[in-house]
Amino acid sequence: MMYHKNLVVGYILSLVVLCACGTCSAGVDGNFSPTATTIPVADITVCAEDCDFTSLKAALEAVSTTAGLVISLEDAVHTEAGIAVNKNVTIQGKGQFETIIQAAESVDAAIERIFLIPAGNQVAIRHLTMRHGNPQGDVRSGGAIRNEGDLTLENVNIHERDC
């Protein structure tokens, strides 16, 4: 009986530690499963075809894009640079490994960064990878992002950039 009690206590402690770290949850039957990040439904979509807009710049410049909206990149790889985010919005992908936004096809080909967040703007960028930013005329000021506002990054990977 003591062995069974120690096993149950060990299971509970393992569950508490793992779930406190946000890495898993246990079902009713006690099986562990990974906890997935829920990606909210977007208000505006951006992709090459069959979306609301084909570029983030156009989506951000639209009068219909108002504060608090969620803009979703739907393509696996989206190439666009020099995006000034002048509105309080959230820009999201489908996940770090599912969505890439890049300033150019390669870091050597890039001449701009991906994002500029001007002062006075609250922006969240989440669930994507940024790469190939290279602001050649603005050295040491952010290869992928130049942030002058209030920026939140969540589940974002930034690599292969020059600054």
C-alpha cells in the first residue's frame, strides 16, 4: 500500500511541476499531452491570393483597419519590408514553424528591415519567424524590427538578419 501511495504522490508532483511550466496537461485518464497555443481568429487576413489584402502595408493603410484588430499572415512565407505599423494592432502567423515573414529572399538581398514601430503605437507580433532584415541606411537600429513604441513579442523567432 505504501508503494502505491508514493506512486500517486509522485504522479501528482510531476503533474504540478509540468503544468506550472506550461508544457503539458493531464487528461482525466492521467495521460499527458502537450498543451497547444491557441491562435485567435483574425479580423483581417494577408496572403498572395484569396485574402483581404496581399500586403501588410495595404492592410495597415486601410481605413477599415482600426485599433485592436488582429491581422493574420496566411502564407507560409511572406516577403515584405519597410512595414511601418502606425496602428495599435496585433500581427500574427500560424506558428513559429508555420509562418515566416522576411524582408527579402536572403539577408544579402535585403536593404530594409521588416518592421518599424513608431512612437505612440502599441503592437503585438506573435506566432511567426522573422528573417532577412538588413536596414543598410540605418546601421545598428534593428535588423528585423526598429521599435520606438510599445511592442510585445510572443512565440516569435528572429534570425538571419543584419543590424
